[in-house]
Amino acid sequence: MKIKSLALLVLAWSVSSGALAADLVPQFGYLAPGFVSIQTINMAQFWGPAGLPETGTNYYTSGAPKAGSTDWERFDPLSPYYQVWSGAYVIDNFSAASEWNSPDPAVSDIPNTIQRLILLASVDQIAWLTGFGDPHPKASPEPKSVEVVKDSPRNFTLYVRYDTDSDLGSPNPLFGFYPGYSSFANLVAPNAPVLYEAIVKFTYDEAHQNMLVRYSSNCHWSFNDGARAVTPLEIEVQQGLMMLATTFK
């Protein structure tokens, strides 16, 4: 996938953009220790240039700075929070909304919803990588990894793996929370390939015409010496607790 107007994506970048006119707002009942306060970003500026009609807001968190630092731990390959994501989307103008006309849809009733959510997340990740100077950003879902289960009427969970890149690669600090790649050059290659394992809980709110999404992802990565690492289980548990404590009002 190629994103149009990459320069626009970079120039439009803001980690504190306000929400669009989405009717519902996620309420984060629990923010786990080690995670930065919830950030928001207007997603229309990325989905639009990619040719997608959806608009909305991404509410997200990742590895917070250690005491005495401003650098997010998500950028430290030695940190258990390396490259992890948690958060929520509130999506307007969802292109597959017609699949939710039934009061109790089955997984087989929402194939376009599933593919659309995967695509929207892919564009989000590519835009993020672009903003951090990745010369060849990618976010490719592994088709055989996709699994969707029904949790309750109108509530589903999607499991999917993404082949993507680390956002650690630009040599200099680009933003106030990015330490720059130079300090970690002996540990990992710039914008090295990584694997995200994402959990996506979703439903469509007919009354507000919002697609509501809660998500988290862990990371598998490799070091220059060939050693491999994965997000520790205790971090994944904390991510799961944050998802369960997130509601929409």
C-alpha cells in the first residue's frame, strides 16, 4: 500500500490533536503503570490522503518515560514497553456500517468490517512510521493470522499479526519524546522489521453511528547480535486490563 501525500502526513503530525465530532468518547477506567497519559490524534488527516472516507480519533498510550527523562520507553529496545500500543478508536463514516443492520450479527455477517478495521490500522501505522522518518514504511497483516470471535451480541474480538517496522531509526530527536536512534545503534538496526500481535475489540453503535474500537498490541523484535525478544506477559496483562476498563460514553 502506498500512502498519498507523505509530506502532508508528516507536516500534519501532532500528538495532541483534538477529537473530531464523534459522538462517543472512550472513558479509560484504568491506565497501567509504565504507560504515558492518553494521547489523541485526528485520523482524518491520514485516512483521507490514503483514499479512505472514515474520520475519527485515535486515543492511544505507549511506554512512558522513566523518572527524570522525557523519552518514551517505547523507543528503548531494552525496555519491556518497546513498541507496545494500547488505546481506542472512535470512527465516523465507517464504510462497512451496513453490515450492522442486524441486532445480533455473526462473524460471517461482517467480513467487510473486519477487513476495513485491518486496513485502517495499517494506514495508521504507516503514517506513524512516516512521521518518524522510516524511508520504506510498511504494515502488512498476515492473512493466516486473522481470527475473529464473537464475545456477545454486537461485540467481537479480532486477532491479527502485522509485519511492520520499528519506529526507531531517525538519527536525531524528531519530537520531545523521541530520543533519536543514535543511542541504540549498537542494539538494533534502524527501522528494523518487527512483528505486532494485535488484539482488537470492536462494535458498531448504531445510535451514534460510531465504530468503537479498543486495541492493544505486543511486539516481537530482534537485536543486532541475533537475540530475540517479545513483550513480557505482565505487560500484556496490563494492556488487557486497560482494554477491559475502557468504556464509551
